[in-house]
Amino acid sequence: MTDAHVISFECDATDGAARTGRVRTARGSFATPCFMPVGTRASVRTLTSADLEDLGAEIILGNTYHLMLRPGADLIAEFGGIGGFADWHGHVLTDSGGFQIFSLEPKVTDEGARFRSTYDGSYHHLSPEGSVEVQQKLGSDIQMVLDVCPPLPSPLSVVRAAVDRSAQWAARAKLADAPARSMGSTQAQFGIVQGGIDTALRAESAHRTVEIDFDGYGIGGLSVGESREEMLPALAATTEVLPTDQPRYLMGVGDPVSIVEAVALGVDMFDCVLPTRLARHGTILTSQGRMNLRNARFAADHEPLEPGCGCSTCARWSRAYLRHLLSVSEPTAARLTTIHNVHWLLRLMEQARAAIGAGTYDQFRRSVGAVWS
Amino acid sequence: MTDAHVISFECDATDGAARTGRVRTARGSFATPCFMPVGTRASVRTLTSADLEDLGAEIILGNTYHLMLRPGADLIAEFGGIGGFADWHGHVLTDSGGFQIFSLEPKVTDEGARFRSTYDGSYHHLSPEGSVEVQQKLGSDIQMVLDVCPPLPSPLSVVRAAVDRSAQWAARAKLADAPARSMGSTQAQFGIVQGGIDTALRAESAHRTVEIDFDGYGIGGLSVGESREEMLPALAATTEVLPTDQPRYLMGVGDPVSIVEAVALGVDMFDCVLPTRLARHGTILTSQGRMNLRNARFAADHEPLEPGCGCSTCARWSRAYLRHLLSVSEPTAARLTTIHNVHWLLRLMEQARAAIGAGTYDQFRRSVGAVWS
């Protein structure tokens, strides 16, 4: 089945298990390791597609749960997908909707999940097949299969049941996408590995997911309550099993230390609301660590958020001005701090790629850890 | 005293009482008739200075009341004024703070007004001299004198008392600014005409204000509760008295019909929160009138907000996308609609200038009235 894959991972360099290269798609390609800003409702909160172009983002994430409810997948399909709707010409990955839905305490059966909309309380149903259909309409470059993601800690029986049901749902999702694929669809489909922090279950889930054969592999169910010390062995047990010639995506993880550690284990793709959410609350990412812009010591500070930063916010505005805008709740504050934080994290990924290319990744990883741990 | 003026009005063309030209200042010049977007807290709500440059705005307004309380005039002075603080290189006009303060039911004496901050309830005092001092620190290109602006309708005795006190305060404001002027300050100072809708009082107030001799003249106390039919004669009675070689600024008026009517009476400058506030609520300015973007009929509309519009929002995004962002409260919606509305109003002023130059202003005025009345 391998030659049926619609995307490929082209490795330029490795350093230990870390690797850098490009994911080739029907649309073009994007460099990895990469961070995908989260465009929940067909917009990365406070930013436009023009802002994302200026930031050099190559791929963003869209949330199936939100978009299927507002404005609805059919409407987005009519505009040529999320890209056409938002006039975004880069790549889009959509999640399956499962992660949001499982946080709503849905009624789950083998068939799928029944849940209530957070917008108007109406009832909806999402099955593996339904999620495929919605994501086809959303027109993303990469769709994710519907999985079961238990919070941690959970009893082992719950984690095992999630692995089993996720494997069954993954097979159904692949089947559901087959007609489109046979009609020439170039939308990639990623399976998702579960298994909590149990390394044996992780390896089993990885084997079972790879057996179904996807274009790439998501690693789900991590950073959902466990410590980083618990997460990393589970992640390692997963990446060891995954094919080296396909992309690997650690879902929902975005703190700098976890990113650099996961890259060291061979992860290629990340997404997280962390940099954008922190920005809106005035928490700034810098090479010295987090900076709380609300702190009174910045009230008269002429420096940019981070001296030497190449983002468009740091090019023009002082900490004092941005702190003022934040203090009086001017919406411009959130946009300008978001631009900085997204730029900062995209730049971190660029540095990771360069370090892998130069064979100095371990040094880079430790330098990030020293600041952020 | 005339040769002591720090700004001048250079008339390029007239059409009836309407006139077009440039106001020359120490900073440069700006074309008139002009609309000044309102940058209440050193930011035009949802926009950056970069956005305002892209929009071609030449002058914005800053609010003394808000800025003296947050972040404080001394801090802004330390950054070289509002322009340095916001990295805005165009012109800035500051109001006196009076308009906001009078809406807080202050205790007013001959000395000035005592009021409570809307930010923290603390007590503050603003006098004509204090307002000059604050505006000097804010570093605007044009400062306004503190005046008394009664709402309409008000008893004639109240309007007369406002004219008298405004004249006394104007003289004190001019005196208060004299030391800076003799030290070479190039910050212009505008007096303000009051008088409600009483044409005799308007003429009297205009004469008394002109007698004090300012760099330009604000026309205050209009669009504060009266009808347009009551406003325009009072405005005409004012502009007839004002010197033709100095700029005239109708304060707080921004609806398209009032603007084109006021321009016909010889007004050069306008400001209003209308286009930005409407935008945030989804009301779009178009050549066909107001459009409520929240209306369900735009849900699947592929058209831009206004076909043919040259703004950066209309260049890329559909009504459907913008309506979606508005419906799910994405902050990007307000920014993109604000860009359109400000562009639209700046373009209306451009059209007014062109019509005066072409001698077709009356036709232009009637065409705007036909859509917007």
C-alpha cells in the first residue's frame, strides 16, 4: 500500500533520533520539525492569513469540532475548504473533533460519540466515518482519524479500551476515506497512536495503527495530565515503532521543553494553543523564558518585548506601549503579543532544524531546557 | 498676532463655501477636508500604526481624558509624545479632555472641573491650564482648549453660561501655552466655539474666540442631541465668522451626511468614533448605505464587503468569512471590518476633496445625501 501514500517525508539530516527535512504534499511542502499555529475557527485567534504569511507559517491547524458547528462544513466546502474560506494558501491540518468532544462528556458507543454543542446546546453525533466526511469538506491537506483520548491518570483498563476502540475506529476511518482516495483525493490521512504512559500499550497501539497503514502518524493522549518524565518514555516507545519515512505528529504539545525533547525522539510536527493563549494574557515567550508583561516593572520600559527579535511587533513597539494597551484592554495588545509569541515559537523550530543539520542538536536541546525547565 | 501662528491653511480650491487644501504644520501637512480616526488610548481600537499607514490616514485623534489617567501624560512625554509611544509618524490632534469629563457629571467651578476616574474611582481635577500642560506632554501637533459643552436641548441660560465660561477658559488656555510658544513650541492650539443651536450665540462665541486668536478653531457642542436641521444653521452661523485662512474642525461629527453638509459650509476637519464603533458591531459603511453583516443573508456570500472597494479587507475576504468571524466572536472580525470602515470614510473625504477641486461638490453632496438620509 505504501506507494498509495499522498505525502512523503524527505529527510535532509538526522542527529541521533532527531531529524529535519520536508513533508511533501500535493500542495507543496513544509519544513520539519514544525509548529502549527491553531486556527480554531478558521482564524488563528487575533491574526489574519496575511499575518500568518508575514510570520512565515507554512501549516496551520483547524478544529473540526468548532467548524462543523460554526459555520458548518458544507459552507466551508462551498468556499473551497478552510484555505479558500480564510484565503490561506499554506497547508492546513484538521483534527478529528474527538479531543474537544471527549471534553464534553459525550455518550460514547462503538458507533461513535453523541455530544451537545457548546454554541447552542443542540445534540450532534460524530462517528469515525462522519469525521472523515466533515474533514473532506473542510478541505484540509491532512485529516486525522477519530480516536479515543482518555485523560491521565486513567485506570489501565480505560487506556487499553481506548487503544482498542481507537484501532477499530482508525480502520473504519481509512475505509471511509477509500472511495475519495480511489477518486484521486490528495488529502492525507494520519492514524493516531494511544496508550497513555504505558510503554507496552504504546508500542502495541503503534504497531496496530501502522498495520492499518496511514500517510503519517499522530501521537495522541499525551500532555493530558501526566508529568514530562512520564510522557517521554511513552513517546519514545511510540516513535521507535513508527516508520522512519513518514511524518510523526505529537498532538497538542507546545511548551518549549517538551517540543525540544520530542524532536530529540524523532517527532516532526506539533500544535498547541499555548503561544497564542499566553500572548492574550500578556505572557511573552523569550529566549530568557516567560515574561509577564503585566508586571509594573515594564511600565516605562523602552525595550522591545525581546531585544534582537525579528518580529514585526518588536520592530516597532516598546514593552511600555504594549503593556499599556494590555492594561486598558485594547484589542491591539493581544494581536501584537500573539505575533511575537508565534514568531518566537516558529523561530525555535527553525533553530531546531538548523541544529539538527549542524549535528549540534543535543547542545541546543540542553540550552532550551536550561532556560525553560 | 497672526504671524505667530504655527500652522496655516493653504487653500487649493473652493466650491461655494466648501474648500479643499492642506494644513501646513511643523511636522508636514495633511489634506483637507479630512477625517481623523479616534485613537482613544494611543491606539485606534483594533488597529496599529502600521494599519493606519496602510490606510493612508494623515492625522489621528488622541483622548486627553483617557491618556492622562492611563498610562499618564508624564510616561507618554518620556516616549516623545503619543507619536513616539505608538510609533505613529503622522499628525496627532488631542482633545482637551473636557468632553469625556463633562459626561461624568463633574463638579465645575470657574477654576475647572473635578471628576472621578472611570478606571479606579479616584478624584482628579482638570483646569484650562492643566489641560494645556497635559496636552503639551502628550506631544500632539494640535491641542484643543478646555471648553464647556452642554448637552442639547439645554436652557438658553445654560448655553450662554457655557459660552461665557468657554471664552474665559480659552483666554486662560492661551495664556498657559504662551511660555511654551515663546520657547519655540510648534504645537498648535485651537479655540472652541460653543453656543448650542442659537445662531446669535454661535456668532457671538465665534467672535469672542477669534478675538483671542488661535491657530485654528474647533466647533463644539453640536451633534449632542439636536437634529441635523437644527445643527446646520448653528454651524453656518459659526463658519461665517471664522477666518478663511485658518482650519475649522467640527468636533465629534462623523456620519456621512453631516460630514458632506458641514464641508459645504466650509469645515475642514472631522473626528468621530462612529466608523470604528459600527465596525466592531458588524455595521459596514458602503456606497449603498449601512450594511448589517450579522444578517443571515450574508452567511454564504462570496462577495467582499463592498465590491470594488480598495481596502485590504475587501481585497481578500468574503462577507461570509467575515460574518462567520463576527458570529463566533473572533477578534480578527473587528479589525478587518474596522479597516474597511475607516478606509471607506477616508475615501469619502478624498472624493469630497476631488469634487471641490472639480467644482462638482453640490452634486457630490446630494448623491451622498440620497443614499444616507
